[in-house]
Amino acid sequence: MYWIKQVPPITDLLYKELSHSIQTWASELGFQQTGITDTALAEHENHLERWLDHGNHGEMNYMALHGTRRSRPSELIPGTIRVISLRMDYLPEDDKILDTLDAPSTAYVSRYALGRDYHKIIKARLKKLETKIKTFLEDHHLHGFTLRIFTDSAPVLEKALAAKAGLGWIGKNTLLLNRKAGSWFFLGEIFTNIPLPINTLTATNRCGSCQACIDICPTKAITAPYQLDARLCISYLTIESRGTIPVELRPLMGNRIFGCDDCQLVCPWNRYARTTTEDDFKPRHGLKDAELLDLFAWTEDEFLKKTEGSAIRRTGYNGWLRNISIALGNANYDPEIIKALKDKLAGVNEMVAEHISWAIEEQQNKN
């Protein structure tokens, strides 16, 4: 008896070849890791629903606007059966983060926002990857396929998809952690109906009994392992919130004027983080260690000019002044700070004025 070896269909071989090519192309385009997964996110959908039910999203109403489309890719983009998930490192080299945090008169800006807006950088790279995939499909006469690009710009559960694709696990600080790269990286996705072979090995959760991120959080926003209350998170308060920041949280914010990296700084896995090789992610306009008073002196035109192409634009000029006012209130006593605060007071809106008045009182109380 002769056994006939089963040969995979030619299309399956082509999809496997395409999958390998995607890994190669992504690496050439500056991505440090790529994975491919299906779209089953039931567990993460349940987690999201509970998070929303508790109101942990604060003013981020967009988190609840899209129903299940956020957790069901095929509802967002009909026909989607695969997600290509990619990550790109962004940590600047020779970064003395702790020195900045320990200098009360210096502004701390979250490291992801020091360079050009990552949305634009990653989207441009994903577009190039999309073009290579389309060319492959055309060259092999494979038709009827679609691709859609995302990078933190649509209702997509990025971390959940990345975890399923094997790029890491979601840690107790709710960030994606990678055993060889920590968490200082951006994510991007391509939704497609191409039946690519998927990753079958997910990363083991290696947080163990560690709760360094929970202990270090200045405002105790990580209310329990894997649970984040955005309403307490400094990143949310300084970027997403448009109104008054609760008085009781202001002293805890220190000199953090845009975002917060504390939970990443203490994560043991970030000892393996690699610094970026992307020039676009390197600090601009001296924001790595700028003086609070210098930034507070920016006019709105200066703010718009110096944050052009930057993620910092998201907070808006009023949010910028509000955040710096709090940091100035938390700084060591300095008559120059009081003078700058008083000089700015007359020309701002009511929301900003309230924070400036608070900062003046805080400074005077230290005298």
C-alpha cells in the first residue's frame, strides 16, 4: 500500500509565505515585533463592559460610544478575520527620567510625547506595509481582500489584540508588557480578511506577586491588579480631562504636566526595554527637561507652533496652562513663580484661573 502525502492547497502556502514576508517587511520598516491573531475577544469585552459600568472611563465618553464594535473587529470593519499587530519602541536614549521627576521646577512630559506624534509616524509605516501586502496579493493573483490601518485612532482593543498576537501580556498596570522589551513601545494594527495563519503561542503572564506599579502610582489610580480608574490617573487628568482637576489630587501630581510614566519606571521588565532608533521619537523643543516657568510663558501661538506635529496638542492651550499651574503650585517656594502666576491670571478663562489661584495660594503657604 502506498501512502499519498497530503499537499496543502497552493493558496495556503501563499498565505504562509505572505505571513513570513509581513514579519520581514515590518522589521525593515522599523517595527520591533509583529504577530497575527484572530478576532475573538470575549474575555476582554467583558472586562471592558465592567470597566465602563463602574464609570472608570471618566469623561472619555468615546469609550462607550461604539458598543461592541470596539471588541468585535468584524463589526467595526465587516469581513475582518485577522489582525496584524505590531509594536515599535519609543524610549529616548540617555534618558534621566528620575532626575527630571526629582527637580520640582522642571516639567515632566511623558516620554511617548517628547518627539513627533506617534500616530503619524506609525500610520505612515503601516501604509508602506499595506502597500507591500497589496503588491504581493496582486502579484499572486489573489483578489477580494481588504486591509484597514489603525494606531490608537479608532475603537480598537489594541492591547488585547497584541496580547493574543503574542506581543506580550497585559500587566497589573493595564499596559502591555513584553519579556524582552518591557512596555516602552507603541502599537499599531492592520485589520484584514486575508486568512493568514495565526499566532498560537501567547505570552505567559509574568507579573507574579509583584505590585510595584500599584504601590508607586502617585494617585492610586491602579485600584487593584489589572484595574485602572482613569479618573485618578495623571495621564487622564493632564491629557483627556478638559475641566477642573480635583483639589485633593493636585499635590500628588508633582511636576507631571503631560502624562505619567511612574508605573513603567518601576516595572522590573523595563530593565530590558530598548531605546528607540527613530529620530522622530527623539525629544524636541527642549521638552525633555524644560523649566516650568519657561513653558508657562508660552503664548497660545507659541504653544501651537512648538507642539505642531506633537501628541501634546491634545491637551490644548488651556489644559497646558492648567497643568503647568498645578506643577508651579507644587514647586518649591519662589517669588518668580508667584509673579508669573499673577501676571497670567487676568488673561485666562475661569477654569485656568481657578488653578492659577490655587497655585498662588500653595506658593504663598510655603513662604
